[in-house]
Amino acid sequence: MMILVTGGARSGKSRHAEVLIGDSSQVLYIATSQILDDEMAARIEHHRQSRPEHWRTVERWQHLDDPCCHH
């Protein structure tokens, strides 16, 4: 199954995606935020810490068609 969650900045996308994913064992999480300031850096770090370790995470804000984003 593939789930795509889109929306504006700070709209709750991450939380919504995490609820949809639930306890799935195979997750490829593509995080697309760009670090522009200290506040965003802190938010991104919070998201990193809140994700389960078994999730495969790709952090990329451009070139999402690159093979590294495919599973």
C-alpha cells in the first residue's frame, strides 16, 4: 500500500501520516521540509526523534524522482 499525504507547511501532515501508518512494519517516510532557520531545524529534529527506528526515512526537499526515494 502507498499513502501520499500533502498539505501546507505546519498543517499537521506528519502527525496525520503517522496515524495512517499505524504500526506498519515496512515504512518509507519521505520528509520534504527544507531547513531554513533554527525554528524549522528544531521542528525537524523533533520529527526525527518521534519516528520509530525501523522506519526508512529519506530527507529530501527536491529531486524526489531520484532513485534513492524509491523502495
